[in-house]
Amino acid sequence: MKVIAASEPLPKLSEFLAPYAHHFARLEARENLERYTTGLLSDLPRKNCDTIAQAVPDTNEQRLQELLTGLVWDETALNAQRVQQMRDTVHLGDGVLIFDDTGFPKQGKHSVGVAPQYCGCLGAEGFGTIAPREGRQLPGGCHLCVCRPRCALAGRWKAISA
């Protein structure tokens, strides 16, 4: 796979991630977060630990999986800090509120929330999940996501979650 992402940390990304470093006790975890985020910001058509590891230098699938599934860090505290940072910057001038129902097409029927439903990226009904999101677009193109995407449960999944 062609390397699409930068081999060195992007200065603006490093600046953005710096306030969150204390949530990750080990340097390796912080480096994994930077490499994973670099991959998410890349032009990869499909983004998962495998494809990111192939395209982003100085990482591998195991390190990225460890970040997402093995390392202990307080997601709630990090998210609260991120939302507070967003609230602190709201006064920075004009902006537009964005509400989006991002659809994710899925092939299987066993992932949580997967059901036949309209999926915007398909332009039709199909199997997928929907994640409502809200955010704010600031002048200069900076997008701050206000809340965590949450899966909008459809069909049989509503009964299971009730």
C-alpha cells in the first residue's frame, strides 16, 4: 500500500493533541494516538487499524489495536476536556452549527445497530448504521465536534437496548 500519511507528526495535530497527553500515561500510547489520528486524517478510502498501519509510517496494526482496545484511559474525562475546549472557543467569531446523520454501510447483520435503513452515502436504503453528530464550523474551516457520535438504533436493535 502506498504511504499516504506524513512520517513526522504534523505540527498542528501535535498542537491539538498536546492538551490531552496527560490522559495517556505512557509515551508509546501518546505516539500511537498521534499515528492513529494521522491515519484518520489521511486520504485512505477505508480507515481501520490494518489500512492505517499500512499507510502510516512508524506504526503497526498491533500498536493501533492496543490503543483502541488494550490501553486503559478515561474516555469520559478526555471527551469532557474536548467538549470544554470547544466551549471555550465558541466565542471566536462567526460560525455555523452542523447536525449530521452520518451513515455507515455494513455488509453483515450482526454489528450493533445494523438494519435496513436509508444511508445517505449509499443514496438509498441498505444495511448500515447511522451516527447522529453535531458540531460547529468555524471560519477558516476548523470543525469542532461537540459530542461523541452515537449509533442510532434501528429495527430489532431498539428492542434489545430497551
